[in-house]
Amino acid sequence: MAKTEKDYGQLAAKIVELVGGKDNIAHAAHCLTRLRITPKDTSLVKLDEIKKLGVIGAQAVGDQVQVIIGNDIDLVYDAFLNASGVAREAAIDENLDPELQKKKGIKEILGSIFPAIVACVFPILPALLACGLLQAVMMLLINLHIVSPDSPTVATFTWVYNVAYYFLPVLVAYAASRRFNVKAAMAILMGLILVYPDFVELCKQGAGATIPQPGGPPMIIPGTGNAGFLFGIPIYPATYSNTIIPAILVVFVMSYVEKVLNKFIPKVVRFIFVPLLELVIMLPLTLLVLAPIGARLSEAFAGFLIMLFNTPFGKVLVPIFCAVYPYIVITGMHFNLMAVAMAIGGRYGKNPITHPAGFLFQYTQAAACLAVALKAKNAERKSLAFSCAFSDAIPGISEPGMYGITFKYKTPLYAAMIGSAVGGIVCALMNVGSYAGGPPNIFTFPVFINPAPVPDPMADLRGMIIAVIIGAAVTFAATMFLYKDEQADKIDAQS
């Protein structure tokens, strides 16, 4: 793509020539990524020649020629106006394309879910990455005995790097407002409601608690069963910090509510009454319907997983579970796997499924990001991929890599799933399991050391390390083969 003002001018002049010259252009507009030209005579347009200009792509849609430019569209559009002499038009909605308005089938709808989730998280990656890397630095300093874990400065940094993840629904709600064209302030407000301290405390009291007891059954602290009431209806006691699906679902529904309100409320009072009615409508939908859906699905998934693992084919489940674990994480269902880990650990004496899957997930994601970093030609993508690989491997912060690389470009995700499945087979064959809890990262591998007086207490740790190395190696090789940088360019342009 062009980089200087002169280059933009040359590109624009060439496009004008290839669409039939100035006299053949009826009008021209642009959206977020595309130059949209309406020629008077489409037979004069040389579409194949336009594709050779270094643009991301070009296509004919109805009577319109669309030249896919990417992030430089504003500069190219300005240069095109100068070269063609046509009048400036306002930027238009990308979703108005006829080909995007076709009725979608189940396959298309399901296929659009994960890209939509990625689009609602990608804008907030700088905050997540900053907090994840800050955590990594603090972990390194503590483990290298450069700073004391009891240092007041460490205590301050600890709560600081947790901020982005505690308030994740708020950040996601803001990004989702851009995706679904909702007023940002109202989306942020709904995200704040999900993590308001008083509501969080009511949820904790309602849900009760399960506290692991080493050497014995867990202690069960009963809850009230609800997190208060709204219109006499009990509110489901689920904690939404660190989650993304509830906020995305709420903002998605809010986009339709806001459109309906804007349609029927007169402009003269819209500024006052649309936000008020939006809040009144969305509050019960959020607390009583939308947000609890994700929580209940997660709980049902946990119960289903326990049932499957207790069947005679439980071992076969390990590599399958490891392969699909990225989808479990992106939907937030992994937060409910503590109950699974405790139930399985209580029966088998160790956790041979959720913890191994978590560690394999972290390091296959890291390997995929590293491979992308080595193959990427775009400096920004290369830098992000290297940072994500480090974030996955050291502190175990997976969000930047998931939303910035693997789920976004897809082939690194498929490679990571292949690597995790292979690593899962190793774990199943070597009967690997963990004996304690803790988030998967480079500092928590000791959870695989057997504390019991057995002949080889390091057997599970050794098996987990072997599985991680093999899984990461397979992932790296698969990513190097499957990932195409040119395809990533197109995905970036269309995002």
C-alpha cells in the first residue's frame, strides 16, 4: 500500500484511469475500509488491472466498484477526490452492502459469532496486554528475588495489573458499543452495573462458596440463593468480573432497543428519554435474562464434563477436551471448571483433564503467536504477536493472543488445537494430572508435583513438560505451514 502523499496521489490517479476516467465517475464514497465508486458505464472498468495496484482487493457489487484499501482509506479517498474532481460524500455504513444483506443461514450465523467476539475485544487489547506484561515483570522480579513479595510497591502493582481483568465487562461493553453502533456511555453503564461492588457482594452472598480442604472434602458455605430482587423476581447470583460474553450479549440486544427508541421518540426529547427508557428496559433484561444465560450455560457445561469423564471412555476425552479448550476459554466457560477440577480430583486423587488442558492451551497459543511473529511482514502485527507469545508463556495471560492473533487469523487457532490434541494424547498416555490449583503459567508448573510419599513424585511434572514441549512444537510447525500473511492482511482490512 501507498505510504506517502505522493504515493496516495499516484494510486488514486491510477484508479481513476482504470474505472474509465473522470467522465465515467458518477460519484464516489467510502466506508471503513473500501473506496466505493459508481461508474456511469461499468464496461469501461478494468477490475483485474485495479487488483494489481497493490490494493487489498477489488470487486464489482451491483453497479458499484469497491476497491478494498484498509486502514489508509481516508487518505486514499482524499487523493481520489483530488484526482477525479467528484464531490465529497459522507462515510457510509459497511453493513449496507447488498452482499452482506443476504439472508444468512445457520452456518453463516454460527460462523459470524466468534469473529464478532474478537471484534468486541480487539480494541481493548492494549489495556489487557499492558496489565499482563506488568504482571509478568512483577513475577520475574519476585522469583529472581530482586524485590520482596511483601513490598508495598508490589502490593500496589498487584491490584493495578488486576484492574483490566476485574473490569473486563466494562472494557468489552465499550468495544462492543463500537461494533454494534450503541452509545458508548450507555454500553459502559451496563458493564459497570455487572461489576458494581454492592452487586458483586450480593452475588457472593447468594452463591455461597466452596473452599478446598487439603486431605479432606471441600467446605461448603451455603448462600442465600439470589443476589437481591427486581420487580419481585430473584436475581441470579453470578459474578461477572473477568467475563466477556454477558457484556457482549447485553450490548448486542441494546443496539436493537436503542434503534427502536430512536425511531419512535421525537428528536426534540430524544436526548432525555432514550437513555432513560433504554436503562429501564435493559436493566431487567440484563440482570434477569441475558447475563445469567452465560453463567447457567457454564454451570451446565461443568456438570456435563464431569459426567463424561466418569464414563469408561473418560481418557479419550482428554485430547478432545484439550483441542477444543480455546473455544471454552473464549466463551468464558473455563471459569466454572474449578468445580470440575475439584470433583475429578476428589475421585482420582489428581486433576488429569482441566489443568493439563489449561497448560497446553497457554503454550500452544504462545507457539502459534511466535510463529506468526516470525512470518509476519507487517511491523505492527509482528510486534503484537511477539508480545502475545511472551504474555502467554510467562504470566499466562491468554486474552491478547486469543483475540489479537489466533482467533482473529484462524489458521494459528487451528494449529494450536492440533498441538493441544497431540499434547493431550501424551498426557493421557502418561496419566498426567495436577495436585493443586493455580492459573497455568511458567511459575505454576510445580502443581504437577505429587506431594504424597511415592517412588517418583516428579512423574506428572515430567509428563506435563514433555506434553507442553511436543504440543508447542507441533503447533509451531503447523502454524508455519498454515498461516498466510497475505490472508492476514485481508482480515485486518475487513475487520
